[in-house]
Amino acid sequence: MPSTTVTELRIGGMTCASCAARVEKKLNRMDGVTATVNYATEKARVEHAPEVGVDALIATVVRTGYTAEEPPPPEPEPASAPAGDADAPGGGADPELVTLRRRLTVSAVLTAPVVLLAMVPALQFDHWQWLSLTLAAPVVVWGGLPFHRATWANLRHGAATMDTLVSLGTLAAFGWSLWALFLGDAGMTGMRHGFDLTADRADAASAIYLEVAAGVVTFLLLGRWLEARAKRKAGAALRALMDLGAKDVAVLRDGTEVRVPVTALRTGDLFVVRPGEKVATDGTVTEGASAVDASLLTGESLPVDVAAGDPVTGGCLNVSGRLVVEATRVGDDTRLARMAQLVEEAQSGKARVQRLADRISAVFVPAVLLLALGTLGFWLGAGRGAAAAFTAAVAVLIIACPCALGLATPTALLVGTGRGAQLGILIKGPEVLESTRRVDTVVLDKTGTVTTGRMELTGVRVHGGRYGTDGTDEAELLRLAGALEHASEHPVARAVAAGALARLGELPVPKTFENVPGLGVRGSVDGHLVVVGRAALLAAEEIEVPGTAGPGVVHVAWDGRARGTLTVADTVKETSAEAVARLRALGLRPVLLTGDHRAAAEAVAAEVGIDEVIAEVLPEEKAGVIRRLQAEGRTVAMVGDGVNDAAALATADLGLAMGTGTDAAVEASDLTLVRGDLRVAADAIRLSRRTLATIKGNLGWAFGYNVAALPLAAAGLLNPMIAGLAMALSSVFVVTHSLRLRHFT
């Protein structure tokens, strides 16, 4: 299979879902190209063969009637624009929003008296209609210019969009009014007419629709402005994520601190992080100790203590001490950059339900144009008069805009994935949301997921009876065993040494030391010949071993006698039991999967509240276990963190990788949990289900609105101005409904 290149393009000039569908269709007609165009983010994600150049992609979009360019790197929000004031004047202003607000403000000021005069006959004075024309003309021509311009551009390319409906409707209403004023009876002195919520009007020659033309333009400008502001808020989480990184860094050059832009940082560089500064990039602490606040990156509220040898992530805030860090990842390889990339890719995708909406939007506008013509012909044929027939046809044109359909999925995805990023949950794509709804079984890897993945000393036992220790106590057992294990690099040895140091404070230094691979260690400590390890090592030394056995048991002997045992275990995370309870509350059946001994696995399962245990499974067999569960009819989610979990994560219906784990696990998963806290798995599934429910609610509203509104308009039961207000508010409703996800906790 030939390799493909992924290119992202920023698309300009799209005004509705049918625009996005049209650009997507044109791109997908190119050989070797698969494109997804997102109306809410105004971006196209294009997978194309290497021989298809970016220039060719851009040229295709331009020929379709829109603009395209590769987006520049995201920049942080300037401090001059307060958060949430997306179109605030000053350095943080969005030029498009500022222009839209200015157009809306002028149109609203001019439209208000026109609507009042039309709706309240008591306000109508001699020649009021000419004042209405004077005020309405700039609204229809200048205020509605974005709709007219887009309509003309689309007509040149043989296409019709939502702008076509708006432009035709408002210009038709304005043109009819001009005819009635200059050639009919509407311009006569003393002309009066009332306002009707339905399509009934007076005689055609004396009916004017200036309030419809101006009111619809103003309402739609209001809807578009509110929609643009809401879309900007919806994408705020991703911009905040990109803004987490430091802008410059103090690099050590020949022992001297030199402040350089963070882009100049290279792998292996040593840099200084003072209290209150952000860690410039991913690295390992080489000097100093501090507490690091990663809350903006992971959602974890408590700072984490770090010291020499500990990893730190770029974007985290150094709370207390001075740190010297060696850069291990820079630029696009950092954890923060990869998080942002995952979020952006998820936001640019489409769920299956959205693809259905896109297909409907693509044929919706031509169908509405035919329906409007049919409505006009029907009412003329029914003898209702030209004015009523025209009013009903204009109402059909205006109310039918499929904007809400196009916004239903992308806005919910924007907010849901952005909120997830703030909480340390990375959703890889919209199709993941569908999977979370169906999952009924969650398989949890034990080591590093349910447990800490670090061995700890959990028990000390001194032998008695005929294995009497001549006064040996727990402190002596720990002192001699810990001294010998302190010289070893084995994880079990490190756990014993750390436990002994924690309890005793200091340990003697062995005079001699020998590592016996796979069995343990031996050496001389304080004049004693000490042996620490498996029973087989003691047997090889002809030391009689008592009948204690089990996983994690380390035998200790010296001077030819077994003196006691130490128990080492991978300890359960403090939050795992609560996490399992939360998963059960979501209707999921937890299963513990591990390559560890059954006894150890069952002990962990009992501690956290899991009934089903699958133990002693080889790494390559984990994916087979997932397939077996699926064959039983279960829909399986898998939570893991290691290289040996990657195949199982990819096989599962839903893969959740602990972000503290390996890159292979993260790449194979559908959801990444940035924090090493299993409770986040339940949060991730809840957020995904909530986002999917929001998408379906949006689509239900959008479909229901159009299905209900079109017959009303065609039946002559809606004034076109009311239709315009309803259409604008439907889009605003969909976006604000999606924004509720910002408050997910």
C-alpha cells in the first residue's frame, strides 16, 4: 500500500455546511486524495499521495470558489484580550469578528425603526414607507453584502448554498417593495398596513416587505456573530493547550545561563527552571528538587515532587526549588505538542451521524429552491393572491437554512475534546465516541494501571522455632538484607533497599558483593556471609529453607542459616478501588488481566473489587484474550500502559492508554489518559458518552426544526421575518447546547 501524506488546509469563504460538503466533494474527486472538511473549525484534513502536491489541493479549493492555505503555527492568546471576550478591541481582536460586529451594529440600528413602523400601525405617519426604504436599503445592500457576495461566487461555480437562500429571499422581498412603492400603490400618501404573523397580506400592489428584508439580514448577522463567538470559545481549550509552553528558556552554556527562545532548544541541552517558571520542554531533572504543578496539562490538582532522575513534562509549572533539566524531547516530539496534535485531529474528524447530516445538507438547498417555487405556484393556483403566495415562498427560502445541521457535530466535538484536554483526556477521533456507548466490559491491565508498577517492601518476617535466629529481630534482618540489596539494580532489590532505608535511615556498606542472575545476591556485610534471594539460591548454598513460599517472597540467610523472609509486591494505587466502583456505575463489567501469578492477581482484584481475573497471560496472548471476550458477545474496552499492551489496546473495541505509559501503548489506543490515575478512565468514558449525547441532541433539534418549520412556512403560517429569527436562533441553540460541555467535571 503506497504511503500517504497528511496535509491540513485552512479554508476561507465557507458560510454553511453545504459549502464544506462541496469543498470536500471536489477534493475527494482528485486521484489519490481523501479529504474531510470541517465547517466549525474551517479546516480540511487531506490524506493524499506524495505525487499530489499541496499547490494542486489549494488550486482545487480555489476553483470551487473558496480560499485555502496551510495554517501557520498556532500563537498564544495576547494578554490584551480578556478570556471570553473573543472580539474585544485591541491586540486580541479577531478581525473577522470585529467586522461582523460592526456590520451587525449598523444594521440593527437601522432595522429597529423599520420593524417598529411595520409592526405598529399607530406609529405609521404620512410617507413613513419612504423613511423605511431609506433605512432598509443600506441594511439589505451593505449589511447583506456577505450573503450576496457568497451567492454570486457560488453561482459562478454552478452551486447553491445557504447564502443563496438568504440572498434570494431578502432581495426578492426588497425588490417586491421597490415595485410596490414606485409602480404600485404603496408609495401613495397616507398608505397604511398592519403586521401579520402569517403570510396573509393586503393587495399585492400596496404590500411592502421592507421589514422582512432588513429584519432577516439583521437576524442572520446576529446569528452568524453569536455562532462565530461560540465557535471561538469552543476552540479555546486547544489554544490554551498550545499556550502552555514556555516562550524562552535559560540554557546552560559552559556553566553560564543564556536565555534563548524555546525553539532554539536541542535534545541533550541543560536548562534551568526557577520557581514560578514553566518547564520549557520534556526532560529529566539532573540537579535540584522541587514540586511541579501539572494541573493545566493533566487536570491533577496536587503538585508532584521531583528530584534528580525524575522526568518532567514541558508546560508544567515549577512551584518551589531551582531545577536543572536535561532536554529529552523538543519541538513537535514533546508530550504537549503531541497532545495538541491529537486534540486537533479529533476536532477535524467526523462521526458517522455527521456524515449523514452532510449528505442531507448537500441536496437540501436545491430541494428548498424547488419547494419555494412549488409553494409560490400552489398559492397562486389556489387563488390566495400574489402577495400571500410570495410571502409564503420567501418564508420557505429563509427558514430552510441547514446551518444547524452543519454545526451539530463539529461544535460538540470542539468543546468535548477541548474540555477533555483540560482534564487530561485525549480523544483521538469522533468514531471513538460511538464505541464508548456500546462498551459493556472493561479489561484492566494490572501492572502500572491498577497498581503503581513499582515494587515496594510490604512485609518483614523473622523465623522462629528450630530456625531460631539467636536474637535476630526485624531491624537486623532488614539491615543486613538491605545493605546487600542496595548494591543491586534489580527492581526487587531496589524495593528491599528503599524499604530498609525508610525504616532504618542508614545501611552498612557490603565488603563483598556478587549478583547471581535470576536468583538473588550474596556477599559479606559486617562480618556475616549474607544470602538474599529465591529459595533455590539458599538451596544451592546448602541452607535449609522453611516452607514459606508465594509470589514476592525474598529469603534472607546468613552464616549458613535462613533467618527470615521479606515480602515485596507491586502495590495497588490509592485510587484504583474508587475507579473500579465508578466503572461499575457506568454499567461496565471489570476484568483484571495480568501475566502475574494468579495468587498475586487475585489479591489485587479482591482489594479493588474485581470479581473476574485472567492471570498468567503472556504478553503476546493479551490480544487473544480480548478476541475471546469479543467472541463471547462482549464489547470490550481495554486500559493499559505498557508495550505489551499495545496489541490488546488496538484489538479492543475501545483502547484507553495511561499517558504515563509507553509511546507504543499511547499510539495504539483510542483514548489517552494523561494522568496515571485509573479514575480518569471512568471520566473519559463519561465525557465521551456526554459528547455523543450532545451531538445526537443537536442533530435531533436541527432535523426536527427543519422538518417542522418547512411545512409551516409552505402552508403560509409564518411571516418571513419570524422565519429569519427562528433560523438564526436554531444555529445559536446548537452551538450554546454544545458549550454546556465546557462545564463537564
